[in-house]
Amino acid sequence: MNRLNWIGRGRGACVLVITGAALLANCSKAAKSADVNDKVRAAISQAGLADVKTDQDRDKGVVTLTGHVAAEADKAQAESVAQAAAGDQVISNQIAVVPPGGEEASRKVNSALDKGIESNLEAALVGEKLSDVVHYSVNNHVVTLSGKVDSQAIRTRANTIAEGILNVQQVVNELQVKSQKATTN
């Protein structure tokens, strides 16, 4: 009987240790941002911007707008409407401005500008010895920085470099320092 009690206590202690480890693991995860994608999508639709799509990354606190509109004013309106619906989450406005009748030319211009941004940003990051830790993507003049850096100073420096590149309209900084979320300027 003593042996059975000991075995039962051992199992109980094992369950307790596993449960405690699971609780600690969950505590270390950053809280996800609120799910606002449907709310943003409805607001965009209500504003009559049918060709604008939305996508949300709740882990990073970023709502991305894609698609195309006819004028810069429509792009700005989409961002404003999305920001009002998304609260404190970052809006990454990757909407292409494509005037009616000039679709092909606009796509070529946007693609060439994005390639120029990529080349200039890569050169700047290499010059600052940050190209190994700072990754990036460029879409419709929006630079998204990603990766893990050692300090807030490096995160800030990479953001400043990206903002200084010709034709960059927005920088979405997803660089991680500990558990910080994305920011935009």
C-alpha cells in the first residue's frame, strides 16, 4: 500500500510539474492584438473602396491594406478609415495608386520604384553593418523591416535608415527587441 501511495504521489507531482511548465510557457508569450480584421474590412467596404483588401497579423499588431485605388486621396482615405476601425494597431498601407487607363504604366513605375528602394536600402544596411540582422520587404513604396536585433538603438537606427531612402512612403518596423510590437512612422 505504501508503494502505491508513493507511485500515486509521484504521478501527481509529475502532473503538477508539467502543468506548471505549461503555465509558465503561456505566460512568456506576448498577448495577441484584438481581432479587428472584419471591422476594418467592413469600414473599407462602407467607404466604397471595393478593390482594397485587408489582412491582419495579430501577433505583430499590424493590419495590412493591399489592392489598388484610382487616386492618392483614395489611398489616404482607406488608411484613415482603417486606422479609425483598428484602434492602436499599425496600418501598413500597401495600396497601389493606379489611375484608370494607366494601369500598365503605373504597375511598371511602381515596380521600378520598389526595386530602387530595395537596392538603396540594401546598400545602406550593408554600409551600417546591419544587413545580416535586418530583413526587409518592399511593396508599393512601403518598407517592412523584420528580424531580431540586440537593442532598441539598432531597431531605431534601422528605421531611420529606411525612412531616409528616396521614395519610401511608410516604414513598418516589425524588428523584435524582446517582446515589442510593430510600429509605424
